Amino acid sequence: MFGFEPVRELVSAAPASIRALRVRAGDESRFSAELAGVRAAGGRSEFVEDAELARLAGRDARHQGIAALVRETDEDLDRLR
């Protein structure tokens, strides 16, 4: 999942579902709340170059400097609505 709003909503609703949060190097303070939420739930934070985020999101996607790698789950995702 990528982009500020989708990732922010996921951190708010289900932070333990995030295995790692990848943030563009230099944007740590911009995403400090999201980083703290993921770390508190046991996830990792990784600071990467813009090219890595573009690779994850797709070349033409607007990742906005953040992407979440989610854990596999058997939970009903409708529960998160």
C-alpha cells in the first residue's frame, strides 16, 4: 500500500498489519506519527531512496514518500471498515 492517506488510515485502523513502513530518506519528521504507530505495533521502519518507493508502487504511481508492506493475514478485511 502506498500514498500518505491510505497508509495513514491503515496505521490508524490496523498498525499490527504492517510488517514494514518504507519512508523516503529525509522525510522521517514528516511521517513521524506513522513511524511511531508502526513501531509501537511491532513493525519495522526503513528509510529508502525515492527509486525504491517508485519500484514498489509502480513507476507512474504517486507514492508521496511512503509505502507500507503488510503482513499476510487470514482476518476478514471487511472488519477494518
